[in-house]
Amino acid sequence: MQFLLLIYDEEKRWMKLSEAEQSEETREFGAFGKEFAKAIQGGNGLQPTPTAKTVRVRKGERLVTDGPFAETKEQLGGYYLVEARDADEAIAIAAKIPWARFGSVEVRPILVFS
């Protein structure tokens, strides 16, 4: 079963870290990737929220606004697509993501269309 692990953290926290602290967190993500290499089907980090655009279509008209959909304390920073036996295993994997210590990781099962 596939799950999307959506990683949220405060962008400002990351920006305040020293180069050494950023390197350490990057190393932790590398270790996570090695530990769960068999489960990880894909994943990426995302550019900061000022680079985001939100698209809506209302009454046939396309509306594009700058930034993420909602103002929140935490921003979506990246994701992993993982293969897990069940939700409990996906949650256990999510708990090992380094930024789970600072932000949150949303675990969502992938909807499979027939």
C-alpha cells in the first residue's frame, strides 16, 4: 500500500539555522533515506513558499495567486512516497523523518483508481 508523507516545518526555523546546523539536518535526511530506501518510492524537497502559485478556476476563469493556498504556521517543505504494509508502518516511517521533531508529517494513503 502506498502512502504520501507530507513534511511540514516552519521555513523561518530553517532560515535561522547556521550552515553547520543545516548540514546536520541534511545529513539526517540522508540517513533516513538510506534506512528506508526499500520503502521510499519517490520524494522531493520543495522551494520556499514565496515561489508557489495557487491556481483556482471559478466560473470558467483561471485565477492565479502568489504563495500557498492557506496562511499557516507550518509550510509544506517536501514529501516522500512510501510503500508500507499498512498505516501503522507508514506512521512509524513518518516518525523517523528528521523534521517530525520540529513540525509535523501528514500521512495520507494513496487513492487507487480502478
